[in-house]
Amino acid sequence: MLYIMIPAMVIFISIYVSWWTENPAWIEGFPLFLLFLILYVSTWVGNIRTYMEEADKVILFKKVHLMWKLKKWGYGYSLLFQALTVLGSSLILLPFFLKQYQLGYHEIAGIIIYFTSLKAMLMLVKYHIRKAETQLIKVVKSVLVFIGLSWFSQLIFWMIQNGSLLPVYICSIIILFISVFLSLRSFKKISSLDIEIDMEKERKNSIIQLIFMAAPEIEKPVVSKRKKPFLFRNSKRIFKNRTPINGFIEAFIKIFIRNSSYISGYFVLINVTTAAIVIVPPIWIKVVIFLGFLIMMYIWISSVWDQVYSSHPFMKKYRGNNFYFSAKQRVVSSMYILAITLLLVFIAVGWTITSKIGL
């Protein structure tokens, strides 16, 4: 995570400062409506937090007033946090609003207030969509709401462009008031307790999965309900020459390809490094990032190998043999060279694209 976050912060700060001094070339033909659309899509991120935990429901039902206080404070925190995300997104786009599109502070304030109210509405809508019986109904409802609110957002955008800010402020305040009122009323219902507990469970599981993806040494194997894997369904031998070394290599290749977390981790390291090297201007930072990639990728591939074979009890019998280390060295070296090759190819493509669009 440090390898990803620290370069990303350095890249973002340097790019953001450059936006205030001079508009990038790519923003010249970029319409304001697309930025508005990006903000609209970003409002769909985030859910209501109630902080409800699974416990003895008899106690929970007896302590309704305590549950109500917990839900109320949790919702207040959720609303404040989502409002800060809208404000942060607007601050990131502020150089473009002021310098490129010549918007006044009243128009920018209208955009922030509208999307804050829209966040409150969408949190309530997604809270009720979760109560749908089937996944298909959830998807259909989400699509219909997305389309309907996108049309309404286009109307708001038209009002802002034409200087009709008073209707925008009034609509935003009404939406925010109604969303808060209906949300608080929904929390008072005891029947929604199970849904709120499931929401907190899913949030915790998503955070745990993020930790597992970032740390291969504690990674949890991906559990699939299929009787046969999606890849290598009719698995056959990769190597005709059956040796212990080829057996270890073949097993690792199939396990690695079938596990989505291994594949995603491999390409995340390559893609993040590519973006950092292409975007960051100073040459010495590019060199440092490239050297960091060489170290991190080798360590990561080695740790994945150890994770694959240390999790199987039968493999402990062969871990001290020479063919085990020979197979590991061949796999790590091959994947390491492939990663460097892909990185160089991606960097060349990235430099070509950025030079054509004038970045």
C-alpha cells in the first residue's frame, strides 16, 4: 500500500499545483458537462452507516432508544462524510471551474449544494433498494434510478449554465430536507435491523478483502462455488516432460491464473508504476519509482509462490528438495522478466498517448 499511495500522493500534488499555474492541454476541448457527469457518477459511491452489530436481538429490541441514538449519530456521520467527499471533489476541479470555464463562486456553490443533497438522496435510495428480493430487481431499480436522476441532473446543469441559481438552491434544499427526514424515519423501523447488520458486515468484509489483496502473506484463498474452475475447465498437462520441477511450475501457473487476486495484484503493480513513470515529470523520481518496482515485484512474486505452496500440507514434504527451489527460481525469474517487459511496453504506449494529446 505504501508503494502505491506515496507515489500517488506525490504525483497528485505535483499535477494539482500545475493546474493552478497553467491549464493542461487536454482540458481545452473538454466540455463542462462531462465534469458535471463525472461528479454525478461519483455521487453513487457511499452508503449509510448505522454501526449496528449482530447481538442478542431481545436486548436490542428492549434498548430501542439506544439503537435509535446509534443510528442517528451514524447517519449524521455518513452525511457529513459524503458532503466532505463532494467538497473534496469540487476542490480538485476548482482550477478548471475558475480558469477554464469561468464559473463564479455562486455557480460552484450551487454545484456543491446540489451534489451534497443528491448524495443524501442516493444513500436513502440504495438503502431501500437493498430490500429487494432478487438481484435482478435490484439491478433494474438501480438502472432506472440512475437514468431518472441523470435526466434531472441535466436539468440542474442547464439551470446553472443559464444563471438560474435560485431554483437550484431551492431544489437542493428540498431534496436534502426530504432525504434526511425519510432516512431518519426509516431507521426507526425495527424491521430494518437485519439489513443494517448485513450492511455493516459487508463493509467490514470489503475492508478485510482490501487488506488481503495488499498483503499476500495473509491472503485468504478465493472460494468459488463452481464445481469446475472457469479457466482450465478440462485441465490437461502443460508440459509433456513430467519432472518434479515441471510439476511444481504447472501447478503454480494454474493456481495463479485461476486466482483473481493474484492476477489483479500482478497487474496493479505494473499499472500503478506505469502511471507514475508516465505522469511524474522529474527524471530522478521516475528512476526511483522504477527501482522500487524492481524490488517490490520480485518480493511479491516470491511471496505468492510461498503462499501457494505453504498453504498445502503435502507440499511441506518437498520444500527442502533441490527441485522445489529450482522450480521457484524459474517461475519467479520468468514472471519477473515478463513484468518488466509489460512495464516497458505500457510506458512506451503511455508516452505515445500523452504526447499526442499534449499532456
